Amino acid sequence: MTPIITAFEHSPDRGKGLARDMRVRWALEEVGQPYDVRLLSFQAMKEPDHLARNPFGQIPTYEEGELVLFESGAIVFHLAERHAGLLPRPAHARARAIAWLFAALNTVEPPIMELSLARILERDAPWYEQRLPVVVARVQKRLDELCASLGDADWLDGAFSVADLMMVSVLLRLKPSGMLESYPSLAAYVARGEARPAYQRAFAAQWAVFQAGANAG
Amino acid sequence: MTPIITAFEHSPDRGKGLARDMRVRWALEEVGQPYDVRLLSFQAMKEPDHLARNPFGQIPTYEEGELVLFESGAIVFHLAERHAGLLPRPAHARARAIAWLFAALNTVEPPIMELSLARILERDAPWYEQRLPVVVARVQKRLDELCASLGDADWLDGAFSVADLMMVSVLLRLKPSGMLESYPSLAAYVARGEARPAYQRAFAAQWAVFQAGANAG
């Protein structure tokens, strides 16, 4: 049966592909799994139907028959476990890829998310200009460490895996800040991710949703 | 062979058990796996030996022969996959427990961590008093949603699992703020976690480290 994911009916980033449904779309494209999309308004995300899918009222979710999942990390991991191509087979390499998946979500994304929140929600706050460098420094620390670890490798640990899919997705959220430009090797790493045909197909699919909404509105 | 984890030589919370090694200690105790601990100074965490274990210079890490892992989420999941007791066996229940594991780390912990960072690192900043309610409100939103989802159940989704181990560990970080007191059902949920013999053994082990350091210093 065709799985169903949820995504924003009206993309808050106007089709830039920075919302978390992109990670799931990308993983689905990497493993060649067709899918349907249920688009949700901001209102519908807070209603009981959707809260039954995700108690935190966020997108994306994933439905496959009676299985309902939330959290982009869990959905991408679920796909990686059930299809070839996103997790190495040797046990140690597999465990390390999972470590990087968690690192992307729990160590690298939080300061990047905090920077996005500051730029969006606190831009008019009286402390915005003064506090911004504190938030930027937290992001830079993680980028410095990531940069040192990546070195001149193409991917984080051997072949492309769910680790890179998630890390590239997380780093993409820095695009509006321009911060990646100071890290050429990370910018090239992100560009390698974006160049993958599966990423391109996923991006086109979310772009089509934005365009349809723009034409309708 | 006995796995080795890393932990702070000098607990920044003075033995309150709020650092991320506690999650791994707790999981090791739940599955009955003995372990050794390598204690690290803040200086040692930034040196090449440790950066080879964790590129972000954090604790905990996990070594088991040639396998070296970082990220508390990945280590706890690794243990849950290899031992009985922390993940349900039915495929759907297992996938849902993993979704909650990611939710604890990527949806609930970030605002709680942000509150801790604000309370510790920004307490003397000119914006501290004015901004604090913004951060508190972000935490409250997640607690309200979590509270609604937990209802009057003992655990998040059926029997105790890695989902609860991680969610309780994340919520414990709110203790210094006193915020849990406004959520009796979540406070009771956390207390159920703390009452588990495995948690008690893990807590005692990290407390012994703090006591030894205090006596030496």
C-alpha cells in the first residue's frame, strides 16, 4: 500500500524546501517508494485528527496501513530499516550511521533551529541585535566541529547514508542566514546532497505544492 | 567484553544526575549490562583522543571493542536493539517507541535545553529577565502537549520502553526550574521513572563519582 505523509498546505518558507517533510520526501525518493501527501492548514495541524498522528501538532507524519509515525528522524529511520540504500549493512557502520543521524537532530539542529526562531520570532524583540551573536556563536561551534570531522571526505562516514540525508537537511536550514558561505567544505557537502536525483525529485514535489497554492491564492 | 562509557570527571550539576551519561547508565542498568567508566576533565573532552570518539567533544560516548559510538540517543538505541527489555518486539509498537525516542530528543529536549542555557549562560545578560518568559512558554507548549498525550497512562505507549527512559531523562532536566510542579501527571511520570531500580543504581553510580571528586578536592 502507498504510504501517506503530511506536509504544510502553505509552505512557510515559500517553497524553499526547508520544512521537515523534505527529509521524508527525500528518503522516500532515495529508496524508490511512491507516496501520497495529505496537505494540512495550520489550523488542521492543531485539530484532534492530526494530534492523533502527532501529539505535538507538527508535520511530517507517516501512515502505512495501521502504522502511524511522527518525528522526521523516526520516519526516515523506519524507511532506512525497511529498504536498501540508506543504512550500511555491516553492524558497526550501521550503528555509526545511526549515531550521526542522532547527532544531526540532537546536537547540530538545536542551535540552528534556535537561530531560525530568533530570526523569525524575536526579530522585533528589544534584545534581538544584542543577543544574535550569542546564538550565531553556538551554531559556529557546531559547524567548526563538523567541518573538522568531515575533512575532505564526500560523506560523513563512508558511502552516502541516512546520516548525510539528515545532516544535509539540517544544514540547509542555515541557507537564509548565509552562514554556510563561511564554510566552503560544508557548503560543498550540502551541494553534493542537493545534487542527488532523489533530492531533486523531492524538492520539485514540494515546490509544486507551493506553486499550486500560490496560483490558487 | 565490558563496554566503556565516558562521563564528566567533575559533574557540572554536582551529582544531580542531569548530564547525558545518566541516560546511558540507566539503559545499561535496565538491560543488566556491566560497564566501565572513563572520567574526563573539561580539558580532556576537547583533546584529539576524545574528539576521535565524539567530533563534538561531548559526553557520553560508548566503546565496545572496535565499535565507538557517540550521542546518547544512538547509544541507548544500540543497547535497546541488542538486549531485551527496552523495545517492544511487535514491529508497529517498536517503530512507535522509536518515534517517541526521537520526539524526546528533537521536539521536547531543545526548548528544555534552551531554558537551561538561558538560566546558566545568559543569567547576567541584559535581556535575561525580559526574554525568560518567551523561553518558558516554548517549554510549556511541549509540556501541555505531552501531558495531553500521556493522559492517565503510566508510560507513553504501553509498557516501559526506551521512549520513557529518554523522555523521563529529558524532563528531569527541568528539575532546577521547578516547572514540573505545575504538571502533576508529568511529575508523577518522572517519579515512576526515578523509582525504577535500574534508575536508582545508575543514579547512585554517578553520585559516587561526584562524591569521590568532592572528597578529593
